[in-house]
Amino acid sequence: MTETIRDASIPMVRALNVHKSFGDHEVLRGIDFEVPKGSVVSLLGASGSGKSTFLRCINTLERLNEGRIWVDGELVGYRVRGDKLHDLTEAEEAMQRRKTGMVFQRFNLFAHMTALENIIEAPIRVLQKSRAEAIEHAHQLLERVGLSDKYGHYPVQLSGGQQQRVAIARALAMQPELMLFDEPTSALDPELVGEVLDVMRELAESGMTMIVVTHEIGFAREVCDKVAFLHAGRIVEEGDPQQVLVHPEHERTQSFLSKVL
């Protein structure tokens, strides 16, 4: 059995002493972190600081070298037998991953499928929904992200911002309890960033638990409940956005913010 804690007061995400290396390169160097249910948390830091890798560890796209991560009280990626951890099977990991939606930098839409087809694929195959039910929900999601008239369009017919909004709708179609955003606006032209951030704001207002890797400082300040700054694989500062972004204490946070603001 996987290790599961059932308690309404537990955080949606809890990371304990998380380490991750790629060969000799240590990317995460002991991450301890909690995300309360219903909160929006932003991860900031320079490129290579470990932000995206940490997200991928939460979603079991990367194996930990050391430490543990729980999502909604369930240990992810492993089961406990005695005092030892054992890897889950791919099928077991896929079942766990259903709780978590992830939106990437580069949209990752299926080019040969329309917006509607991209959204209904996983609910039909994984959740075993009927095609009619999946289509009805997909139309609702497309309306939610402001694309109700684009259901028959292929990705190549959509702007970058529209593609990213379809990607968000596709993630929401799996009815996740947690949404992970890995620099969702970094590949967009500046004039398209706002339309994606507006959708993310609406999600935050709806009570969705979100972890957002971003350089959009305004979004972090206005929408997030907590900001964490990563440097060299460690969280060096975290707290209320007003404190961290306006009155940072760590010199590395101060240096980063002086360049991006």
C-alpha cells in the first residue's frame, strides 16, 4: 500500500528533505516545503535554481534521490514496506498523477487534434468517461477559458495564448485537486501574457490549489498567498508576497528582484 495520511488539516503538498541529482549535478539540495489546500504559491528564482525540477518531482515525472513528497497526504511515487521505500509501478503512478494537473511552457498540445479533441482525450481514456460526457465538459471548460468558439480549431490555428488556455482546460478536464504551472507565460509574446494570467487568476479565486513557477512578479504579488525563492537547489526565503517581494531579506533574493522588477 502507499503511505497515506487522511486528515482534513494536512497540506495539499508536503516536501521533506527532497534531493534530486542528474548524474553528478545536484539540482535540489534538501527542499522542505508545504502548500496548504486552497492556496496559491509562487516559486521564484533564476534559471537553473531547481524550480521546474521540483514541480516535476511533485508530479512524479522525476524520481527523488532522497526525501519524500506527499500530495493530499499520499506519498507519491513510492510505497512504504517496513522502513524501506519501493517504487510504484507506472500504472500506480499514473493513478496518483490524476490528482495533479500540469501546464508546461510549450503547451504540448497534440497537433493533429482540435482543441476539443485535445481536451476529451484523457477523460475518455483514463477516467473512462463517455464521449458525450467528455464533450459536454470540454465545452464548459473552453467557455471558462474564453475559447468557446475555438473548439474546432487545431493548435496551428491558435495563438500562443490560446494554445496555453487550451492546455489549461485540458489539465482541468481531469478534475485535479492540484495545479502545477511551469512558467506558463514564458513562451508567449508580451501582449498574450495577460489572457493566460487572467485564467489563472480565475482559477485561484475558485479555490484551486496552485503552485506556479513564474517570473511574473505582479501575478505573484497580487494573487499568491506565499512566495518562495530558490537558489542553487534550496529555498532561501519564503513568506508573504509583500514581505518577500517588497522587503526581501536574503541577498540573493534582493539581487534577483533588482534585475526583474
